[in-house]
Amino acid sequence: MTRDQNALNRCVFCLLLVPALFQAQTIAAQATETQMAARTCKQVSSCEEAVVLWCNGYRMADADNDGIPCENVCSTQQQVNEIRRSIGC
């Protein structure tokens, strides 16, 4: 096989692989969003779950806007900030 043929084979492989990977990531992201959207503060069992829920768009998690989501499981702003830093939110 020539160098050009090897390059062409790699290119064809990438063209086939990249869309499949993108589709798998999209499906996983949609599933996660759906799971998170179906949850409420009453349904979370840890502050980390609450922060993830909040960071993924569930704004009612912090209804009083004090920076602490789901106060049934999160008790301090420091706890919330530590979790936010660790998950990149």
C-alpha cells in the first residue's frame, strides 16, 4: 500500500467514525438531560446530585437565590462551591 492509500484509508475511517462518535455523545447527553429534568429537589439524595441538577438548568433548585440549591441536602455555600469546582460548573 502506498503512502497516499494509507492516508486515504485513515481519512475514510475518520469520516465513518466521527459521525458515529458524535451521535453516541449526543444520545448520551440527551439521556442525561432527560434524567436530570425529571428530577426535583425532593428526589435527590446528596448535595452533589443537587448541584449537578442546578448546573444543568433546574433553576428552581435555588428558588430563594441564596446560592444553595436543594437545601434539603445542601447546607452551606462553601459545600456547594466545592462541588461546583470539582464538577466544573
